[in-house]
Amino acid sequence: MKGLAGFGRKQDCVLVIRDADVVLEALRAALDGAPEQERAGLERAVAVAGGVAAADEGPLRAAWVRERLAGVGFAGDIDSVAAIKALRQAEPDLGLLAAVQLQRDAVAHPA
């Protein structure tokens, strides 16, 4: 995910881009024509990809926030002003409102 910049100012918009559905369909197509020795592995891959495709965006955003905070060495309380500052340090194009919204996801979905 990235904050989007435009018109010379920061935007408070964060996009979640997921292509798990595309991967899932490709795995299903591969499974349809797979020889017997490959079927078990492909069936497991379809199950894993299906779980990811069905995942709620809140926990995904929360994990993204934790990864960015860890990347800048932040180990404090996620529910703090310092966490928002560290998140914006990790992602300089992220607006304050978007950072606060992402922080709320991280607090609502503990690791």
C-alpha cells in the first residue's frame, strides 16, 4: 500500500491492491490439468490462496502498518502519537488522516 500524492499535496487515501483472486484462478486452472503427483501440492496451494483471497482488509492493513513500523525500528505502543510519527517516517507520502486510520486498524487487529 502507498499513500497517493497528487496536485502538490498529500492525499489521505490508501489503496489496498490484492491480486489473490487472480492467483487463485491460475492455481485452479493448473490443478484441473495436473498430473496425479502434482495434485496434492496444488490442492494445498489453492487452499492457502483461497484463505488469503477471503481475508478481511483490516487485518491486512494492520499487518502492513506493523511491517512499516518495524522497518523504521519502532517498538513502542502502536496506539501512540509516536507510532503515527514513525509510520509517516516510514511512508513520507502518507497523510496524517490516512496514518491515523491505518493506526486504528493496527490497534483493532492485534498481531
